[in-house]
Amino acid sequence: MTAQLYCFGESGNAYKCALALTLTGQPWQARYVDFFNGETRTPEYRAINAMGEVPVLVTGDQTLSQSGAILLCVAEQSGQMGGATAAERAEILRWILWDNHKLSTQIGTTRFLMNFLPEAKRPVGVIPFFQGRL
């Protein structure tokens, strides 16, 4: 069965999932989400993901959101990138959680503010603050 990944090109979190699917050789198809025109805020999209975010991976009867959870699912389904021992799996989970909490969140917010939010709407001081954190 071909999985569907709800995504858009500017999303780093969707990119991570697309990369993992590709590198593990799993069949998947991109389902473009028009984020910048509000698709994730529609009732139709909220029926897929109540959080109103991408990525979302749909495989058969399973619908899964959040890139870290999707990466773990891809590893489990493919038998690749998931670690061979409990200690390796714990280490992988540690880095996924670190990335989601410390890196991707701040990079994503900074990229959005700098590149996609009109300059007049950018909150003063926030971009330099996030750049300093990074």
C-alpha cells in the first residue's frame, strides 16, 4: 500500500518524513497541503489532523501526525533506522525528541518569521532572539 504524506515544500518537519520514507524505500505519495492559503485551518483538514499541522502520514487505517512519531513509525515499518537494540532505540528517541524540542521548533519559527511572514508583521526582537538561541 502506498502511504500518503500530507506536506508542503517549505516544511522542514515534512521534509524529514519524506526523506525517511525515501531512504527506507517505502512507497509513498505526497499530498500537497496549501498551508499558506489556510488549508490546515479548514474543517476538512482538521478532520485529518485536529492540530492543523503537517506532516500527516496516512497508511491504510492509520493516520499519524507529528514528525517524531512518523519517523518512529517509518523505522518500525521498514525495519531500518530504528536501532538494533533497546539502547540504540532509546538513543534514537533521545535525538528525535531533542530535535523536535530544541532544534526544529526554533529553526522552523525563525525561518517562518524571516521568510514567509510579511516584514510589517514580524514581531520586533523575536528573530534576533531565536537566532541567538540557535
